[in-house]
Amino acid sequence: MIEIAKAAGVSKANVFHHFRNKGELYKAVLTVANDQFDERLDELERDRSVSLESFEDFMLADIESRLGGSQATLLVRALLDYENEENFRIVEKLLSRQLQRLVDRIPYFHEDAGIRDAVDARAVAIVLTASKFMYLLLRPYMSAHDRSVLTPQRFSQQVGEILCRGALKPMEASLDGR
């Protein structure tokens, strides 16, 4: 809590005035992250012209909001730390809700962005969520050159492209008709 107070430029007593313990502070940070995610998804849902580009913009805004912060690291750490049941439950609830909201939204992309009906919306939501967290977690380990090549905007476009069109070159004819 002393380090948190120093980083925030306030006294330790001020931190404890607002948060009784680290658990409450942790929950508050994750609540803010969840609220930001909800705002971006609500904005996407209000957009009547859903397209691959609007979907990529949603993903980019979500990534950019987390750059420089430790929210992704906190979420992943809590998921891997089964011994801290309170933090695990907070993150489990948060991610379950976010994944369900994405799953509910995916059918619109099936129609408007060309995602095949055979692709399970849950798989798409998991790929989106996992790729976002992995990008955020691994970005500090990329060389400066790699970061300039795979910017958050480029990453969001690439994920959208892979999910909507695939990573493989189109085949002229397929033996099984797919």
C-alpha cells in the first residue's frame, strides 16, 4: 500500500481512507476496467453499421485503454493464483460477464462481417479475449522495432482479419466443398 500511495502521489493514510485494504483497491481497479469495457461494447452495440472496421476499432480502444496500466497483468495473475480465492472470484465474475457480452454480440458479426455460422461464438470471444491479454502481457518483451511494427492498431486489424477472413491464403477449389 505504501508503494501504491507513492505511485499515486498521495499519503498511505489517504489510500486507506478510500480503501480498507488491498483487496478493495484491487476490486476498484478491476471495476473501472470492467466499466470501460462495457462502455466500449455499448458503443459498438449502438452502431447500426456493424462492420469489420467497427469491430477492430472496438478492440483497439479496449487495448489502448489498458496500455500503460496493470489491469491485464492483474487479471491474469488472479486467474493463475487459485490460492487467493477472493481475487480469483472477482476476476472470474468479471471475465465471465465480458465473455458472455461478446458471445451475445458475435451473431451480429456473423451477419455483417461475414463470420461463418459454423464458427462458435464462444470460441471467437475466447480468441479475442486471450489475444488481447497476450498482446498486452507480451508487448513489453517485444523489441522496440517489433512494437513499431505491431502497434495496437495493427494488432487489432490483424486479429479482425484472421478471425473474419482466416490466416490462410484462399484456395481456388477445395475437395470437400468448404
